Amino acid sequence: MAHREFKDRLYGEFARIGKAVASPQRLEFLDLLAQREWSVEELANETDQSIANASAHLKVLRTAQLVETRRDGSYIYYRLADQNVVRLWQAIRDIGQERLAEIDRIVDQFMAGRDDFQPVDAQTLLNRLHEDDVLLLDVRPKAEYDQGHLPGARSVPIDELESHLEELDPDREIIAYCRGPYCLFADEAVELLRQRGFQARRMADGLPDWRMAGLPVQREGVNE
Amino acid sequence: MAHREFKDRLYGEFARIGKAVASPQRLEFLDLLAQREWSVEELANETDQSIANASAHLKVLRTAQLVETRRDGSYIYYRLADQNVVRLWQAIRDIGQERLAEIDRIVDQFMAGRDDFQPVDAQTLLNRLHEDDVLLLDVRPKAEYDQGHLPGARSVPIDELESHLEELDPDREIIAYCRGPYCLFADEAVELLRQRGFQARRMADGLPDWRMAGLPVQREGVNE
DNA sequence: AGACTATTCAAAGGATCGTTTGAATACTGG
DNA sequence: CCAGTATTCAAACGATCCTTTGAATAGTCT
């Protein structure tokens, strides 16, 4: 085969990106980084690993150019380098969801009764946003809401949901969303809300998917 | 962090897909499998590796459910399991192209003068297909053409191009395409054609990208 | 059924990766 | 300039991955 050196070097470079997504820890980072920027320490805490180890994984992601950094005060914040990285993570997620039976089993075990939550897809939801009968709840931590959220969504982090129940209009259907299709916050929110007599469902995906679909994202009152 | 077991198992599963794309050899396989189905032996020959080794890599791809097999006679043919696998490969390719400086360098070295070939993108080409002033040349091996090609394209494998030059209309602009943006066949075709006085350019991407864009693909005279 | 052959398996080596530990670095903020 | 701290580095270990080799398997075809 001619041009072998060209191909070896070329595919070798692309494989650096493949290697970057070849670890559970790094994929979890990407999922989190799709929500907002995080410091090394925050990521280490959120994912239960040592700071040195988190730093090593981040280095791999940075070498493959999937993430970028900026310094603010004494913290270094990591963010995705590109919306294409979300595309990459979505492609992996979609293949896994569609083809890996083991993922079904895990979801059945830990997101029991998920189908009862009648997940709403983004497009359907967009159409209903103009009607005024639906209340959108962003149940992610506040820091993620602040970096961008669905238009008109209200931030009620899952931990604070119980103490804000009386502020919610019981006549409007509530749709909760969080980080993505495998984020448990929305499931927990729907479960709690239904127990207390609300009509509630979850959105199928999360904010990054909404954004990738080209739908409008709100941030500090300004539309993107 | 609660739900750690859920996340570990879930991201662990997704990482199997990541691991599958973490090797240059397997990425090259995916690029080839996006063109047509191949037997183990064909893939091993095309990529200059031993059959046992190719078989081992294919096993990884199959375990991650990126490829499927069928038997025909005494050969086992591997094919992509899903169009989503092309999406995955495209996402990796796009990130690499946009962000890895080393890839630029490799392309400059081995695809010298590429920009002179004035690559045409798919959408532009689609519009010109209806006019009759352009001749589309599929310079991939015949077997790949047979599994699907651009509407109206003529198959002239790069090895046979020289001996078919006199059959080509010198008054029509020729657009050559092959496997993808990093496939050298189209570059070689354009170079040869221009030397012989033809007006020639290459298409920027390959057939799989054309198909993924939702554009029509022809196969054995039937449109897809 | 038996010869043939494409593919897979098993074992073994060398290389690479993941994690931990403790120290070094680099920047901040006063 | 100095103290403090978030982050990175270096070394070392075990685990995993890649490749080769030779044998085993599982089908086909006569």
C-alpha cells in the first residue's frame, strides 16, 4: 500500500481524540463541561476522584484539544473547546443508547419507572413554550443554570425543590430538565412533584442537547 | 456523591465506544467500512496488518457494537452497524481538522497544493448536478462505487484513469471524489487530469459525507 | 464425509494507561 | 516580596492494550 506513512500519521492524530474519549472519567468530565466551566477541584469533587488524577485526565483532554482553560483568580477553569465536542459526546451517547443492551439494563435499574415520566422531546416542548400552561423547571445546580438555560425556565436546584413547592402553581403542568438524558435530577424532581400532587414530566435531553438543536438559550436575561 | 455506582457503570459502558475509536487502526477501518463492507482479509491487506491483528481490532469494534457481520460463502463481511457510527467518525474528523495543528502539517506535506484543487462542497455540487456542464468522477475502487455513489457519477478507479482519458469530454469540467476529505485518490486524479489539459477539481468530502448530509445516493441504477 | 480455508483464539512480550503519593510549580493577594 | 494555595509534575505500581505466533475453529465446497 502506498501512502502508508501518511495514513499512519493521520489516523494516529485522530486517534488522540479517540483516546481522549476512551475513559469513563473523561466522558463524565465532558458531560459536566457541556453544562458550564469547572475548576479542577470542582470536577474532582463532583466525580469523586483525587485532584491529581482529575488533573491528569484533563491534561489528556487538553492535549487532544477537546478542552480549553482560562484562569480566574487562583483557579483554572476548564471549558469545552468547541461545540463539536458536544457533537462527539452525543454521537457516543446515541450509539450506546441504541445499541448497547447493558445500558438499557443500567437505566432500568437506576432510573426505574422512567417511562412513566413521559419524557418530552425538545421540539415538542418548544411548541408548548408559547402557550402559557407549562412551567419549566431547571433542577441543575444554580451555577449551571447561570451559564445558560431554557427560555423562561426557573432555577430550582433539586436539593431546594422541596422547600419551594408552595411557590409552584398547581394548575400548570411542570416540565423538569437537567444535564442530559442520563441525569437523575429531573427524575427525582418529577417523582417528588407527583407525590405532592403536581402534574409533572421530564424533558428527554438536557440543556446542551437543546442548544445543539439550534434552539434558543437564555443567559442572564439575554437570549443567545 | 450519591449515585456513584450508576455513573461509574454508565460512563464505563460509553467508554467502550470511546475505546473502540481510540486506535489508529480501528479508525482507518471505520473510514473504509463507511464505503462498503469488507472481509477481514481485505481489510488486513488494505491497511497493511496481519489478519490476526485485524481480526482482533474488529472484535473490539464489534464488542462496542460499531460494526456487524454477515457471512457470504467462506468470507465474513464486516459493515458499520449504524449511520451513527459515521456521525461519530465525522465528529472526530471535524475536531481534528479544526483543532489539531499537526493534522494541518501532515496534510500540507502529503496533499501538497491541495488548495489549488479548489474543493467543492456537497451543497454547491448538488446545485450544479442539474446543469449538464459537469462530469462527476468516482475514482474509488469499483467495489466501493458499486455499493453506492453520487447520482450520475461515472466509475473510473484511479488506477485506470490514465487509460480512460480519451473517453472524457474535454469541454466539461470534471469533479472527482473519493472516500473522504483525507483520501488521496481525488487529489491524484485532479493532478493527472490537469496535466492532460482538463479542467478538474475535487469534491471536499467523500461519499459517506454526501449520504450523511441527506443527499441522494445511487446504487445499481436505483436511487436510495 | 473430508479437504480446504477464512477467521478466531490463546499465550506471551512489550508498550501504554490509570492511579496514588509526595514534591514542585505558578500564580494570587496582601 | 512573601505566604498561601490551586494545579501540575515525577516516579512507581498494577492493569490494560497491541502485536505476533502458532494452533484451533467453523464454516464451505467438492
